Amino acid sequence: MTVSLIDLKTQYLSIKEEIDAAVLQVLAQGQYILGPNVKALEEEVAAYCGVKYSVGVANGTDALLLTLLAYGIGPGDEVITTPYTFFATSEAICQAGATPVFVDIDPKTYNLDVKKITAKITARTKAILPVHIFGQIADMDEIMELARANNLIVIEDACQAFGAQYKGKKAGSIGHTGCFSFFPTKNLGGYGDGGIVVTNDEEIAAKIRVLRVHGSNKKYIHQELGYNSRLDEIQAAILRVKIKYIDQWNNARMEKANLYKSLLAGSGIMVPHAEPWNKHIYHLFIIRSAYRDKIATRLKDNQVSSAIYYPVPLHLQKVHANLGYQVGDLPEAEIAARETLALPMSPHLSNQDIQLIASLLKQEI
Ligand SMILES: *Cc1c(COP(=O)(O)O)cnc(C)c1O
């Protein structure tokens, strides 16, 4: 492929000297897990998001799982979430022992349709877990209002939205807790696995700190069962370099998205909708067409990568068959799964490549 979906190599080369120096410094310093770089990264991420506490963990899935456990969410509890997300969202809910309750999406933003949440709240509902899908924050004012009225916890799955904003507030800082992934392809990604939880709740931050190191707050003293879910120093050092560029990179994504949008105007292909109060950072650039599969084939024939996020909505995944959902239960998520396609997107994508892709999309199907 001449145009890749996510260009990580060009990004590395653009900051190679800083990254190499940071990694070598960790190797020489001799402390490799939960050391000074993790502590500094936690402070930098908390300051960036505008929250008091942040706790580095092994990955975004664990950020969600440890957060659910810290709130005491488990067997018998229900967590309202979206079916149109990466599987880790519902997987974490199930690993905590709770039951995901799926609510259909808004077909314009692909985020939770907040109008449909109330009907799914029961006496067992403990939390709402919105996902800021593709880099745009869900309708958090409505979600927080519902949570207040029904005494629910709100955990933001912000794994695709580092630096995105909603009415001037950063992703992760609006709910009770926000969870991020530093998987390499995320808009703020390391060169391995990593994740972080942000919150203003001191007690929850302290509980996650204990859960991430085998349920221990003093070496070799264990009061509860925990996990081995730590962020390593090399990843933290890399992320401390990259976080300095995140606004610049997110802004570049927005410029690339706007170029795509202007070139595709009038083509009949639906481009992403950004709510005016949101800073959508286009973690992925998602188009929509009834001819999705033909478009993907044409791109492939012309050496352009594209990908389907996500071909099977979570309520129809085999692993969740026990939850009893049928085809047709969440129609917007099901149609989106058939019609959406991610086009190449990264801060380093050239305008020429965008022009090439747009011209391929505009040819007659
Ligand atoms: C990537 C992702 C996760 C999981 O993060 P990992 O670091 O891969 O464990 C969870 N939720 C969403 C929405 C994601 O995109």
C-alpha cells in the first residue's frame, strides 16, 4: 500500500532524536517499571486534562476494568454503554462481573444516543460508560444530568479522544473518571501498550493505585486481590515527548479532515459530522456510503488502505449471545457497521494523498 491508514513511521522520524534520547536515558537510569517518568507523565496528563489525579496502568482495557472495580461495580450491576466501539469496552464491564446494557447510537456522530438512555435505566444500573468514538466527545451534559438524576457513576472511555474537547472541557475530565489507551495507533500512542486513568476523586485514584500492583499499598503487604497492571518507564518517557506535540497533531488532523470534507462535498458520500460545541480530533476519519464495500475495493486497487471500524456491533458478537440481543434491536449501530469506512488519517498525511483519495471516491461507482 502506498497510502497507509495510520502513518506511525513518519511520526517517529519527525521526533526521532528526542524519542531515542528519552529511551536511552531510561535504559541508563536502571528503573524500568513505575519510576520517575511514570510519575511525571501522570502529573503532565492530569494537568493537560485539567484534573487532580491520574494513574498510569498497563493498557486502556485495564484502565476501564480497574476503574469499574474501584467503584465496586460487579456481579448484579448493569453498565449502560454503546454497541459501536472496540470490544474492550464491553469486555472490561464483563471482566468486572457486571452486565453491559447496550443503547443505540446517534447515526450522525456514532456516539451514544442520549435520548435512548433513560428507557434502559433499571434499579441495577450503576454506571454509564460513554465512548468518545473516533475522537468526538459524546453528549456529556445530557449524560451527566441523567447520572445526577439517577445517582449513577459516569466513566468516560476516552481511548480514542486524547485532547478532544466538549464545550471547552477536555475528554476524560467531565465524567467521574476518564480512561485512555496509549496503544501505538491511538492519537496519543506509545511504542507498546499503556493506559491511564484521570479523575478528581482522590479515593478512586488511590484504589486504582492499589489495584494496579497486586492489591498492595506497601511492598509485600496485600489486603485484597489486585492485578499486575503497571505502566513501564520506556513507554512513559516516550509519551512525555509525544504529549508536547499532541495539540499540534490534533490540529493537523482537523485540517486534514476539513480538506477531505471540502473535497468530498457534493459527492454523495457522508463525511463525519462534528457538533459545533465539540473539538473533534478525528482519531479516525469515517465516511459512510451504501457502496462502502465497492469504495474499499477501489481504494485497495489503487494502493490506498482503508478499514472497517467496526464490522460487527457488540450486541451481536457471539461472546455476548447470553445477553439475548437480536438482529434489529439496535438498528443504527447495525446500519453503521454495514456502511462506514475509515480512510487514511494521521497528522502526517499529505494533502496530495488526500486529493488522490478524494478523486478515487468521486469516480462513479
Ligand atoms: C483502544 C481502545 C480500548 C482499549 O485500549 P487498549 O490499550 O488496547 O487495551 C478501549 N476502548 C476503546 C474505545 C478503544 O479504542
